[in-house]
Amino acid sequence: MRKLNAALRVLTALTFMAPLVGCADSTPETEDPPSEPQESSVPVIVTAEWLNERLDDPELVVLQVARDAAAFEAGHIPGARFVAWREMTLDNDVGTEMPPAADLDRLFESVGVSDDTHVVFYGSGNPIWAARGFVTMDHLGHDRVSVLDGGWETWEAAGYATETGPGTPATGSFNPVVDEGVVVSADWIMENLGREDLALVDARPVDEYTGERGQLDDRAMKPGHIPGAHNVFYQELVETDGTGQYLPLSALAARYEAAGVDVGDTVVSYCMIGMRASVTYLVSRHLGYETVFYDGSWHDWSMRDLPAVPGSEPGAP
């Protein structure tokens, strides 16, 4: 399997995160190490301290994702390069779907990504941008990818070095092998909708999930959500103190458990147009769940002759 089972991945993440984020005085007690080999030691979410200690690593490429380059040029992590989030999306009738792999290959090669690169994405003020980068790399089959917890604000608050300007040009040699299991279609969801081990997670705010807001301009043909989906609003997964950092692992796990996600489930992340779901996808992977991404999301689903459930209570099918 490309991903380990949920229980093992949660244990791995707890062991990695505790000494870095300072939320525990000692390494968690564990029994003998798991006998099953781990396919990757690369953490999904890294701290500013972790990144600062590795900035000189020649295999590390740090990418800031934002709307435009102005903020990046005003100040960024040393050695980082800029990626406009629109370059990672295909703006079409459905919303913001993945561009062709060849286009993404050219994009990431142009900012120095190679096959052996460990890519670390970060953003500023919004967890969506870096999370979208993470999903994109997963889609391209590149398993050495992480996201900086708290992004630029956390880095700057920690007092680490910064630099200005357009960044240092670089060219990589990237040969992505698309993982066809990451991005799924409406047809795939319909075929699997009755599975007990399938957990649909809707990342939109409650009033969009329930349909109380009705149709949002012309982006959806009808209100509501996919039958059986549970609501996990993406903003509830980050701290409310303005740091933009993700909640502790235990709190994230509790949030998913409350939404009906069980150990061994395959999580389907979706939202309106596939951007906010990038955050729930990232968190689901961080928690160790087998995870897929419905890029067309509710916009695509609602335009088809498919079942919809308006008016349910948050978290209810």
C-alpha cells in the first residue's frame, strides 16, 4: 500500500511531532518499534524549527504559494521560490481542477524541483495555498513533500532569517508518475457510496453543507451535500489565535472521530471547488488515513443528476 494504516501513521506522527512542537516534556512511551517497515520518514507537517535546521540541505526546496509575487518579494524564507496558486489549478467550468501533469511538471521544474527533492510548501494568512501544493504533489506521485505549520507568519514570529527580492532561479529534473488513486471523480464516488469504510468529509462551512445558504451565485445547481457526507469545516482545524498553525494531532484526530471517521476508513475530501478540501486532505493524510480528493467537489456533483441531501444537521448523513 502507498499509505500505512491509520493507527500506525498516527503513532508515527505523534512520535515525530511531540519533541518539535514543545507540547510534551518527553518522548511518548511506546512499546517495541512496529515491525512493519515505513515507506517514508517524511512528515506531512513540519515546524519552523525543523525547517530552519535543514535550510542548507541541497535536496530541500522551499516553495511559497500565494496569489502574486509581491508579498514574496517583500520578504520570504531564505532560498525559497514563489509559485502562484493559479498555476496549480485549471480554471474551467467545474472550478479549479488539476492541470495536466505535463504542465505541472514544467511548473515545478521551473522552481527547482527534482525527483529526489524534499518539497516544503508554505503560505501566508491562509492554510489553503500550501495544502493545495501538498495535494498536487501527492497527485504527481511525489512522496517527499511537507507543509510548514503556520506558514510565513510563524517563521517570522520565530525570528528566523528572511530575505527579499525575486528569489534565486533554479531548474530541476522532475519526472512525475501520476498516482491515479489520489484524485477521484463523481462516478467513482457513486460506485463506492455504499461502502461502510468510506468517509466523505465536506470542508465547507455549516450553512453551505446544510444548504441553508442556498445556491452560491452560479457555481452550484442545487444546495446541500453528498449523501452520507459529514461536515468538517476546514477553518476549525487550525488555531484561532491568528498563528495559522494546525491544532495538535490529538485534537485533529478527535475532530475526525466526531465526524464519524473510523480507523481503516478511506476519506474522501471535497468542498465547493476543490480548494478548501485541500486542507482536510492534508489533515487526513497527517492523521494517517487512506485519503482521496474529489477535485470537482460540490460544484461538479451538483451539476449532475446525482443525489443531494439539503437540510441535515452538521455531521449527520
